[in-house]
Amino acid sequence: MSETYGIPRPSLRRLPIYYRHLIEMAERQVPYVSSKDLGQNAGVPASQVRKDLSYLHEYGRPGVGYDTKALAGYLEEFLGLANDKEAILVGVGNLGRALTLYPGFAQYGLQIIALFDIDPAKIGQTVGDREVLPMFKLVDLARRLKVQMGIITVPPHAAQEVASAMVSGGIKVIWNFAPCKLTVPAEVLVKSEDLAAELAALSHHIMRRSQVLAPATE
Ligand code: ATP
């Protein structure tokens, strides 16, 4: 199974789900959370939660559970959520705009500090309180501000060119929303979200369900 920092990837992916639940519980002043409760929320059995958290050397107390605030704090540190991460976003279309205006990223320490687009009609406009900048400013700005993350929301045919500009700007992590494969140096991490592929999977599921539920025709 593939691992990141010694933790199986499925376990790593569940940690932010546990974290979100712990924050909610902390807000409701719940002092302890059981592995069963964390598991129900993440859709896995309690034994899996205990296994996931044991990779971090975090063990709950039998009959009491995990200290809500302590575990939330530990996960925050482990996942680097408390560190501010500055990102730039390229492609201020519908998706780019929605991500820019999404307030939930702040909870994970992500701040989109600059927007770029190639369309002269968009350059100079503001989204939230950020002005859309022309592409020729990207490399210099990313280098100067030591931007850690680049978010790509351009059409697929333009994504490689944008990724290459981000790499030239010293960006080491790319969050790619364009449905295409990017070629980047080995030290650059690319995480791609293919919304169309996810939708295709859902469409297929809906079709299969409606076939199963459809009344038989004579
Ligand atoms: P809109 O209709 O507002 O353009 P959209 O979501 O339909 O929105 P897309 O065609 O997906 O637009 O493009 C997303 C954005 O990416 C657009 O704002 C477009 O100008 C921008 N874009 C396209 N090519 C590039 C490029 N090479 N570099 C930077 N931005 C680009």
C-alpha cells in the first residue's frame, strides 16, 4: 500500500475528517471523543480509527476516549494546518472565482494571495479583495513572496503552460483542477482533482440505480 511519511495514504486522508469532527466537538465543549464516535463520522469502524491514530503514536484512554482539544491540536500540528500557506490561483473563471471566495480554506491555513488570468477583460477586475493580475507577473511575484502553492483552474489545454510558470516561480505544490496530466520536476507535488471524472462516476451510479428501480416493461 502506498505510504506518505510512514502512514498508509487512506489513513492520512482520514486524519482531516477526524480533525474536522474534533473541532466541532471542541466548539460544543465536549471534553473527550471516543474512537467509535470519530469512526462513525468518518464511515470507518472504531478499530480503524485507533489504528490510524496509532501511526501518530496517539492512544486514547480506555473508557474515556481521546482528549478532544489535545488530539485536535496534535492533528493540526501533524497536518501542518496551523501553518499559514500562501497560494496563488490561475484562471479566474467560474471555478477559480468560487475557490477564491470560499471562506472554508482559512480554517486550514490556506490563503489565496494573488489571482492571475490571461483574459484582458478579467485583468484588473477584483474578486473578493484581490485584483486579477496579468500572467507575466506570476513568476516574479511567486519568487518574491516565496509562494508555496499554486492552484490551477484554467481549461486543460492551458494547464501545462500554467504549471510550468508556477514551477519557474519556485512553487513546489500544485493543486490542479484541470482534467489533464501535468509534467513537473520530481520535487514538485501535484494533486489533481478531476471533477468531470467524479461526475461521470456519479452519473453511472444514478443510471444503474434507475435501471434497478425501473418497473419492468412488458
Ligand atoms: P468564464 O466564462 O468566466 O471564462 P469559465 O469557467 O467558463 O469562465 P474557462 O474556459 O474554464 O472559463 O477558463 C477559466 C479561466 O482560465 C478563464 O478566466 C480564462 O481566461 C483563463 N485562462 C485560459 N487560458 C489561460 C492561460 N493560458 N493562462 C491563464 N489563464 C487562462
